[in-house]
Amino acid sequence: MKIKISAFLLLLLFCSNAFCQETTLANCINTALQNNSVIKIAKQSLDTRQELLQSNKNNFLPKIDALAGYNYIGEPIKVNLQQVKDGIVEGTATQNVQSANTLYHEITGNQLSQQVQNVIYQTSKDIIGTVYPNYNPTITKQSYFLAGVMVKQPLYLGGKLKASQQLSQQQVESGKANLESSKQITTYNIALQYIQIMYLNSMIEKQKKTVASLQENEKYAENLLKAEIIPPYQKSWAAIAKLQAETNLKNLYLEKENALLTLKDLMGVSLDGRLEINKELNINTALPIFNVSENNADLKFLQSKKTEAETGNTLTKSLSRPNIFAIGNYQFLRNDLPLITPPWLVGVELQWPIFDPERKSRNAASKSLVKEADLLLQQKEKSVNLALAIAKNKLISLKDQSETLDTSRKQTYITTEMIIKRMENGLSSVKDVNDALQLQFEAEKLYYTSIVAYQTALATYFYIAGNPETITQYIP
């Protein structure tokens, strides 16, 4: 039974160590790159652009449509005989007179008299007018069904297909730049939050030591009070100082919990999941190698948008060029068509916009977009160079400041130790020790705040330079 319990405890300890292993900054970044919602949206946007690119690559293929329809017309198609009645009657009567006159001339060699011609003309006119239909005959049904296949193959589109494919390709590049920008800003935010948690860990450890020292000071004051060496109010000062330190320690724990929640959200993991980070600030303030980098994601994104605008301008210009298509049509179901037409046809179709009032304004707008993208790119280049220079100077300044504050906080340790010894020899009060411990904590806080500022500036420098993941080399 004891063996089973021991094995269970070992298994529990192993599982606890496996699931509670401390998470490094690199692990946080890798998890965020897989799960962060902003990055997922950017990836989905890139997938959409790639699908559109593939679709545009198929634009040169022929378009084949199946056409079918049932049509019902308001009235059957009719021949309007009444509209041409007078012309037919008059023409037929005149033609009969000419035929009779020609025949008579062939037989006798003479022309018919005008009276006889008039009789023939009037008789023919009366007979034809009597037998001519007084209605418009129907030549089709009111409904019919039609089905066939229509083929349309682009032969020349004035460069539209190529420009459209180039635009889609550039939109894919913009999507890649947007994804890289999302990854870099997420990496940067993860680094800042991780640094904040390390700062809180350092402050918690320092506050724990301060609380322990104040607890010892309170016990020492209580012994002095029992020996009637100090008045009661000095014992109260010690108790109040200890209570304030304990309250500050609780607040630091709550701040760390909030910081962990924010980090979990950036990583894209469950807020209820366990995330163990107990690492304290790395006090190394070695300056990085300052290099001018062209990897800034925002610069790359704006460059891709500029190229996209230029391609869009080319596409806009191509809209004024003619389009030539090869066409074909075959009808295999032609039941009860109102007119008899051939079952198939092939040909070449030309489409050329002659008048387009919007063309000039579209061309001007596309040129303006190119200029706008170029100005934005120039502005961003200047701001990146300025930000890099400021970050470099800030790192140098914060390095010097942290070294000064390090010397100051070390001096507070010596001062506190001297005051405690003086109190033990009756040369200083309990309140003096409380004040010295508080001053020591404030000096520690200032020092670690300067370290946080330095590491934040370091992460910012790497982010501006376009390689924010480099911060993991300084925060192991």
C-alpha cells in the first residue's frame, strides 16, 4: 500500500512539473504566432488573396455557358398583311395589265386600247381586293423553349488580363507584408508584457524581503516595549509599517495576475489556463549592435501598397483599349422558335469603349493613389529613421541611469544595516529602521523601473529595426 501511494505521489509530482514548467519568452511568442486572433485574421486575408490570384490566372481560359430558357410572349407573332394591302392590290393589278398588253402585242403587233387596259386593271383590282385576307395571320405559338451552349474566348484585352494578374499578385504580397507586420507587433507586445511580469516578480521578491524585515523589526519593537525601553507608539509604528508592506505585497500579486491575463489574451490561449512565469528581471544592460535595418514591417507593407497602386494605375489605363473575343453559339433545343435561325454560329467580337466620361477622372485618381502611397512611404521612412535614432539614444541614457540607480540602491543596504545596528545599541528608533527599509524598497523600485525602461527601449529598438524576436537573446 505504501509503495502504491509513493508511486502515486511521484506521478503527481511528475505531472505537476510537466504542466507547471515555467514558460519562456520564446515559448510565449511561438504560441502567440500560432493562436493570436490578429495573426489568424491576417493569415485568412492572405489565403483569400491567394485564391483570388489563382482565379485571375484562369481568366485567359474560354468561358463556356449553358443557356436555356422558356419564353412566353404576350401575343403570337403575326404578319401585318393590312399594312401592305394597298401596295399588293395596286401592284398586282398593274402587273396584270402589263402582262395582257405584252401578250396582245406579241399576237397582233399592236397595243391594247386604253379603255381595255382600264377594264383589265379595274377587274384585277376588284378580284384581288375581294380575295385578299382581311386579318393578320399568326405564324408562331405564344411560348417556346430554347437551350444551347455559348463559348467566349478572350483573344486580346489590351493588357487587362496581365495587369489584373499582376494586381492580384501584388495584393498577395501586400497580404504577406500585413501578416509579417501582425507577427512583429504581436511579438513586440508579448515582449513588453513579459518584461512587465518579470518586473513584478522582482518587486514581489523585494517586497517579501521587506515584509520579513519589518516583521523582525516589529518583534524587536515588541521586546523593547516589554522591557519598557521604547514607548507604545513606536511599537504601533512598526506594526503599521509591516501592515502597509503586506498590503503592497498583495497588490503586487494582483498586478501580476492581471498582467498574466493580458499575456494569455495576446498569446491566444484560454484565460483559465495555467501560465507559470516566475523569472525576475535580467539586470544585464549591455548595449546591442546598432545597425540600420530595412526589415521594418510597416515599411515593407507601404512599399507593397505603393507597387499595388502602380499596378492599379496600369490596369486603369488598359480599360481604354479594345477587347477582342472569339465567340461560338450552338443551340441544340429549338422547339417552336418564332423565327427559323441557324443552329450554330462562330465569329469574332470587338468591344472598344468610344466614349467614357469617367475615364479621365479614373486615370487621375489612380495616379493620385500612386503619389499618395509614395508620400506615405517617404514619411514612414523618415519616422522609422527618427525612431531608431531616438531609441538608440534612449538606450544609452537608460544604461547610464540604471548604473547610477544601482549604486544608489546598494548604498541603501549599507544605510539600513547601520541603522539596525544603531537601534540594537539604542542609538536609533524603530521608526528609523522602518524609514530606512522603506527607502531601501523605493531605491530598489527605482532601479528595477530603470531596468524595465531599458529592456522596453531595447524591445522597441528591435521592433523598429524589423526583428523584434531578437529580444529573446537578451531575455533567456
